[in-house]
Amino acid sequence: MARGQARGTVRRRLERPREQMLEAAMEAIAEYGPAEMTMAELARRVGTSGGHVLYYFGSKDQVLLETLRWSEEKHVPGRTALLTAGGSAMDRIPAFAGLYLPEGTADPRWLLWVHVWGRTLAVPALGETQAELDLAWHRDLVALLEQGARAGEFAPVDLEDFSVRLRAMLDGFSTQIVIGVPGATREGSIAHATAYARQALLPSPA
Amino acid sequence: MARGQARGTVRRRLERPREQMLEAAMEAIAEYGPAEMTMAELARRVGTSGGHVLYYFGSKDQVLLETLRWSEEKHVPGRTALLTAGGSAMDRIPAFAGLYLPEGTADPRWLLWVHVWGRTLAVPALGETQAELDLAWHRDLVALLEQGARAGEFAPVDLEDFSVRLRAMLDGFSTQIVIGVPGATREGSIAHATAYARQALLPSPA
DNA sequence: TCAAAATTTTGAATGCCATTCAAAATGCAC
DNA sequence: GTGCATTTTGAATGGCATTCAAAATTTTGA
């Protein structure tokens, strides 16, 4: 059926190799974790050889980095929706935190973040993509905050600074959630982040 | 000179094997990073064999975990000094943050934290020690805050909650500093943490 | 339509590493 | 001293990312 799959013989060319590999990598990471996912296992999942995966990506580090980027890109529409939703900015901050945080323990996107952090000093190339992905979150958070500022919801606050602080806090909570620190939950983290935001942004009740 | 080293022949028994190994591990981690430090290299540094290191620690994960604990324990006196220093609690918060944060890029203690995070799901035993070490920071921060609260420095605030939030934020900054995110510095992070603390804890200027 | 060139794919080395383990060396108790 | 327990060694073992030369396939250009 699928175009190009042809004549019942062994198919050789992969269809959209990168896409397929990234998808398979994501699943494998969700199952085993980044360190435990082997090139051989990933290859098996897309029906090819370990050497071939590296032909496309060059190294396991690159595979994981591209998988991180790929999983981050899937979050862009949700953030855009949040930014265009209208309504109070403050009321949208919990949802922003919800998008930022892992879905729960072993969320593959966040497993990748933590893994990649641990490899960045050894492989400096990893840092650039991270900075890029982080900047996207920063920009969107600042944009959301600016909506609130323009609407007069907030006290006069440096929004850039607040974004840096809130995201640092969210990184800390995310790490705890994804590695399964007992008691670390999405709900609790969202509550903490929201409480911080209210306190930092809302004009003092005077 | 050193006692027990004796008669110019090959020394066999190590003196305080754990101590020596932990010290050597710390140095090796500072040089290569936790992932790149091999059992063979660590063994070479203490003049023994790779198998012997594992005789003492059981696994590389354990070596790294114990090294983390060891490096954390070296911070206890500094924290205790801070707690007993007297004076305004708020004024001591920047110093607390300074103790918490990495000394700079590639600080081995923080390389270990990040590394261990990445292995916790695969090796759940790692979680317990982390929780213990984290609790020590939490307790000391809360103790410091309670001094401030008793002295009437602060608005009525849930100190436990604040400690959770501030440490999450510091974890985020620490990660950035240790992996060398451009622009992430101790000084900037201390300033952020301090600004947050002032805003969260001090009574509104009314 | 075909052959040469370029690209993709394979899978067998390679080399590194943590871990295991049986044997050897050493220390200790009596 | 002798026997037992502990420590230490270093040679396997098995798993892994990575390399690479050869094979298969597709594309190009006439």
C-alpha cells in the first residue's frame, strides 16, 4: 500500500529515515532510558543495522540530541496556542508550567534533557542546541508575561529576570519529577511555580 | 616518611582504601568528568587494580555516589558556620546560595549530581542517598530561615515551601553553571536567588 | 536504455569499558 | 608457626559505540 514499498521483496531504502529513527528512538528511550538504549536496539526497531543509524546521525550523542530537539518541537504548537488564547496572563501561567514540566516520572523528553546535560562538557556541540531550545521557552514565557504587563495585570517587574528565575525553578522541579524523587509531582510543582509567579508579578494588595 | 609505608618493597595493603579512592575519584572526576573516569584510571591513581576498586565499592555507580556524598560532607562545616554566625538571616542567604552553587564550570561535586540524576531511574538505590543529602540542605536552609523568622525579619511565610522553591531554583542555576551554559555565573545566580528571597520573605514596604 | 558515479546499507572488525572470578598474597588469631 | 579470613591481582567475559570496506541501490547523463 504505502507508496514505494513495492514488490513483496525485502525493502531496502528506508522511507523517511530520520523521522522513523527519531520516532523509534523516542519510544526506546521511554522504555529503557537514553543510556540504556543501544544503537543496535534502535536499528532493530526501524529494521536496519546499527552502522546505518550512525551513517545518518554520526554518533549516539547526536541521535539523542536530535531526539530531544524533535520532542521539544512537538511542544511548540501547544505553547503557541497558549500565547494566542487570550485572557489573563496570570491565569495561563499554570498551563505554561504544565507544558514545561515532564508528564511524569521517566518522561522521555526530560530524560533526554538530564542525559544531555551530563554529556555537554564532554561534547560541547550539544550546548548549542540546548541553548536554542531553551531560548524558545524563554521567548514564549516573556511574550506571555508581556501580554499581562500590557494589560496592567502586573506590578512593574523585569520580565526577563523573572523568566530566568522561574525557568530555573521549573528545571529543578522537572529534574526531580523525571527521576522519580518521592513526593515530587507535577501538581505540586505547578502550585509552587504559580505561587511564585503571583508573588513576584502581582501588585501588592494595597 | 608516612607511617607504615615501610621497607622500600612493593606496598600491598592500602592505608585507608576508601578515603584514598574517594580522594582520587574526586580528582579524576574534576579532570575527566564522571562518565569518562574509568575504574582502571582510578585504580592507577591509588596504585591498585581495577578489580580492587570494585571489591570495595561494588560498582562504578556506587563509587560515584559515595564520592558525591563525600564531597557533600565537606560542605557541612561551612553550612554549620553559616548557621551559627549570627546576624541577619537575610544577609546570610547570599552566602548560603554561594555554598550551594558550584564553584564554576565542571565543579566535580555538581558534575556528580547531574551524573547521578541521569542514573537514578536505572539504579534506584542512588535515590536514597540523594534524598538524604538534599534533606541536609533543606534542614539547614529552614533552620537559617527560622532564625530570621524568630528575629522578626520576615513576613509570615511558609518557610518549608520557600526552601523547596529556592532550592529548585538553585538546582536549575547550578546545572547551567556546571555544564557551562554561556552567561550562567555564580554571581548572577546568587543575585537571582537573593532577589527572590528578599521578595518572598521581607515584609512589603508599607 | 544503459553504464558510470554517487549514495545508501550492511555487518564484521576494533577497541574500550565495567564487571566477574578464581587464584595468589597477605594479615590475623590462637 | 599454622590455619582461616580478608585483601589483592589480573586475566577473562560480555556489551557497547564506532569504524570501515564491501555490497546494494539509486541517480545521472547520454
